[in-house]
Amino acid sequence: MTSSNLAASEQAQSEQQPILQLEGITKTFPAVVALSDVNFGVHIGEVHALLGENGAGKSTLMKVLAGVHQPNEGHIYLEGEKVEMHSPMDAKHKGVVLVHQELSLVPDLSVAENIFLGSLPHKSLGRVDWKKLYADTDVILKRLKCNFNPHDRVAELTTAKKQMVEIARALAFTPKVVIFDEPTASLTDTEKVVLFEVINDLRDQGVGMVYISHRMDEIFTLSDRLTVLRDGEYRGTLITADTNEDEVTQLMIGRSLEDRGQKVTPELGEVALDVKNLSCPGLFKDISFQIREKEVVGMYGLVGAGRTAIAETLFGLRTPSAGEIYLSGKKVTLNYPSDAIELGVALVPESRKEQGLVLDMNCKDNTTLPQLDELDNKVGWLNRKDELAIFNKYQELLSIKTPSWAQRVGNLSGGNQQKIVIGKWLSMHPKVLMLDEPTRGIDVGSKAEIHRLIRELAASGYAVLVISSEMPEVLGVSDRIIALYEGEYRGEFSGDTLTEDHLVQAITG
């Protein structure tokens, strides 16, 4: 960070009125110092971005502010007054609302009940005023241009719609400060536009906002200032308009990213996966493609294009109505995930918490979960030495940050959780590795590491399928890209045809 940028930021802070100030915040967990003497502030009507690698302390700092965690040291000032946030509801009543990265909704309640949970409108005698509840919810949903209604049960909504409900909760009150923690991770492009409009409306109303995201384009589009944390410590604050992505990245990870986006395509091997005219009613139809050994094939399309459903079918989670699947030239039937695993097909799923991990289990047990039979010592006990050796290998390979193998996976940062999922499947040495949104919610440094790892895996002989919503990612890592539109194959691009223009034209029909 340049001294001139730091000086300009300090001058800007002195000239504006802070609505929120955190001073000397320290938070420790068993064997982990998550935050150490961190200062952070937000001005009236400002969008202040908070950046850092996974595990840097961003979410922990915001959970302290939102009353989820209590700090060991430090103070919080809201509109110049010292306050304590004893719980999320206490913080909300004081005007601080957190839009969670990981959904915190009650699945069996309606959209309206979730939005106003803890603050339901009442009539006399304590009865819920249902008419007012649904009317107030309808106003918020229309503001967010949501195509679902207040009565819908949250469990029946898509992940993107659930995220919009999380955002709606913040608008149900008159907030002074709103914290957005990776709010666009599950949103469509259309929903992102609506969210950005809402953020600009809140800015005009004088609401202070904290915006956490690993997507640099969003940071530079929305934020006025940005603050970087690294290893739980404050590393600097910059005026967004006066800096650039390279400077911010170096501040985040302590080094420049080298060889970003570069790839070398090796001589390809035999066809590892051959899909012929595969169909699944209502999801995709007549899909055909091949992946060769030492090749990375990308799959790209808008939400609803059928990308995830295709991968789930190839992993035995869905039953196709038509089509054939060949592995190394042999026709196979994949009725269950166990069939796919046995035949050398692995899937890193889109949702790590719901589909990829057992959050209450430790890091070692999550990593070795698919191969318990192989680790059985034939007398009913697992070979703990072999288990630990497997975990240690992939912890080093993927740079997984954890105090020890015994750490509960649910306590890791999102990026390190994702690395555990990837390591789990790499430990099975599959022939075909499918990765669905492999870097969702992962910082730029870890993202570059995973991109390099994908290329290295392909070079060593893996056939790799990468599904991603991020065009720069799928362009940067793939040898070929298959474009989908509403469940249909719309083209295949490689070499000179592998461009943004060609992809956009294909995926928009």
C-alpha cells in the first residue's frame, strides 16, 4: 500500500462523520486468535468493503459487530455512543443487520415469517397480525423484484431465492448499518442488478454498509473505501477510486499473484468420459460431449441451464431418461454415487456445507470419509496412521489452514472448507473429476492456487470437468468450453473461438 493512498484515506476519514466505529477488537477461539486489535469504521451513506483471504477474520469481525460473537477486547461505537451487541436481535434493535453468507433461515416457515422473525406485527391480546405481515412482506419483495410470494415455504425456494429472503430481512427494519457478507454468491445476474440498486438506495438514505466479497469487480463497482485484513490483523484502508486490483491483492496475501490466467495444454490422452444424447426430463436433453485424459473441459451457462443437473447425473444422483455414458470406452450405468465412485468418477458439489461436508466432524475424518472400507484394518478398527497420512498429504498440497487435523470442519473458513472437499475426492484418485463452482466464496489467493491445481491435475492425467458461473474463471482454466442454454447444448468452443463474445451469444440463446 502506498503512503499517499493511506494518507488520502486518513484525510477522508477525518472529513466525514462515522456512523460506526470498531476499536481494538480482539477475538479468540480455542487455539486460534481470529482477530487481533482490529480497527474499522463506516461513514454515513458509505459502502466500505472488507477484504482478506479466507480465514483473515472478515466474517468473525462482522459477527462481533452483529452480536453473534462477543469480543475478548475492544469497543463498538454507534453514532458516537459506546454500545455492546449481546445478540443478533439486540444488534438489529440497535440498527445493525447482518445479511449472512451462509443462509440462516428457518426452512419450515413462510417467507414472511422468516423476514419478520422476532418482530412479527401483533394485534391486541398478542395475536399475530397476519394481514399486515403479508402486506409488509409483499412491499419488500416487490422492491427486490422477487418472483415468489410471502406465503411460500422457504424450504421450497431455490438457493438464489433464499438469498433474496436474507436480503429482504435487512430491509424489513430501518437499519443504520447493513453488513453484506458475500451476498451475490448464489444470485443470478438479474438479481445482482436489483441488489446493487438497493445498495445505492440505502446509500442515498444515509445507511452505512459493509460489503464483503471476493469478487473484485463488485468491490470496485460499489465501494467507496476498502479495508484489508490478513491473519486476523488490520493491514490498511484505501480509497477505492485511488487503488487497483493488483495493489489490493498484494495487501491481502502479502505477495503478487504470478502467472495468473496462464495455462499450458499438454498432449491429450485417451477419451476418459464419453456422454451420448443424455437427457433428464425438465432439466436437460440430448447432451453429448467428451473429456479426454489431461484435459480441462468447462461447462458454462446461465442459472437453469442444466449444468449442475448434468454433473449430478454423471455422479449417480439423478436417473437419466435417455442416453449413454462411457468411461474409458466402456458403457456404464450409474444408479448411485457409490457406482460412480467405484468407477473413478468424483464430484466436488456446488454447496459444500449441504452436500460436501459433515460439519460436526473433524478435518481428518471428512477427508477420509469416502474410503473407510480401504482404511479398515479388518478387525473393525480404522487405521488411524493411514488416515492421518492422507489428511497431512492434502493439507500440504492444498495449503489448508487449520490448527490441527482434529479441528471441527464447521469452524473453518469457507475457503478452507472447500479445500477439504476437494482434498477428500483427490484422495480417491479418480479418473474423472467434476468440480461444480470450485472457487465460490474463495479469496483471490486461494482461487489462484486452485486454478493452478486444476491445471496440474489435468497435466498428471485427470479428465476434469469445471462448472462455473464466473466467465473469467471458466475461460482461464479450460481447454474447451461447452455452452448450455435452458438444458440444451449450444456449442463447444476452443482455441480462437474460446472468447467472451462467443460464450455470451451461446448461453443467451
